[in-house]
Amino acid sequence: MHNAKGQPYRILISKPEGEVPYTGGYPVLYVLDANAYFASFHEAKRAQEQFRHAIIVGIAYPGEEPLNFLRRAYDFSPPVPAAQNTPPQGGQDELLDFLQQQVMPAVADRFPVDTDQQSLFGHSFGGMFGIYALFTRPALFDHIVAVSPSLWWHDRFLLAPERRFSADVRAGKTDVTHSSLALIVGERDSPQEIQNSQALHRRLQPLSAWGLRSSMLIEQGEDHMSVPLRIESRVLQEVLTARRQ
């Protein structure tokens, strides 16, 4: 599959098993950096019968590298001044458009999808992207799992969309009644990354009065690169057991 600019993606799908749930559709988890993480999510799903009804969709790149540095640096980041644009950055809205306008409709054409149970998983830059998606397109995903998100990136650019998001929630312009954000970091992540995630969690907690659920977890013994490989079952539990009624 190609985006609007003709950039190629590999879309990996772990098919649902069993009858369609009572909701009329299967829940979907979208996994970024899927070259690295899709296989372990698929195996964790199949090993636990309670999760086999889920669809897992991996957003991957051509090639065998687990993490495509250049592609993800562009896809998950905001625009920056031209003088700072090495490696190329600024594609986060393009990737959101690709997910919203091409990938998600293609999945819904192939399977009955529970449109109230669609989630996004991202690590590092991908976690930063997931939080940006929550702040700028809050209706697109019901649950975001952001693992070791790079909240420090580009002078903490997420602070401005966070303020707009919080103001819209408080004003009743954005409905977060059934939305959630799970922040997960490794105990051996950098102090800055841990503190930034803790601070974001504290700032978002007052929005629980409008329904937003947020959580913060420090995974003991893990570092920035190991933590996403230890939490697949926890993530599946987080996004697949939430109920709306």
C-alpha cells in the first residue's frame, strides 16, 4: 500500500478468530514500527484465547530492518525549520491521513470492525506520534498506548496541541468519555523521559472529570529499547478489555 505521496508501506494483519463479538465488529489494534513489534503482538494474541477475536494491523516499511530510522523520523515528527530538517521530518499529519483515509477503511472493508474499539500502539517516536493523534484527532482512536514517548522532541512541541486539546475537552467541544491514554516507560529510561511522562500524566488527570482515562506505568528492570518487547500482554489487556456499556 502507498500513501498519497507514493511512499510504500507494508500492512501486516493478524486476522480475528471466532464469531463476531456482540458489538457487531472486531476490535482493532494498530501497531507502529511493525517490522519490530508486529510478530510478538500476534503471538501474544494467539497464545491467549481471550484476545484471539482482535485484529492487529501492523504499519511496517519494506525491508528487513526492525526500525527504519529515516522513514519513522519523518512519519512520526512535526514540521521543523528547513535548516533543521536532517533527517527529513514533518510527516505526522500525512501519516494520520494515510491511516484515516486509506488503511482504516481498507481494514473495515475486509472485516466487520468495532468502530468504538480501535487503538494505537507506538514506541519512542511512535509514542510521541500516538499522543499527537490523541490531541489533534481524538475521535480517530479510542485508546492510545505510548511507550517511552519522546516528549522532549523539538522543544516539547506537543505542549501546544495538549493545551488546545485540554481546553476543548473542558469546553465540551471534544468528547473523551470513552478514551484512554496509557503511558509506559522503562525503569532504566532516561530520567527526562520518565519525568516528562509523569508530568503529562499529572496534567491530564483532571480531564478524568470529562471521562478521559490515563495511566502511568514504570516497567521495572527495562530500558528504552527493551520495554516494548516485554509488555505485549499488558497492552492487549489495556485496549481489548475496555467496555463502553
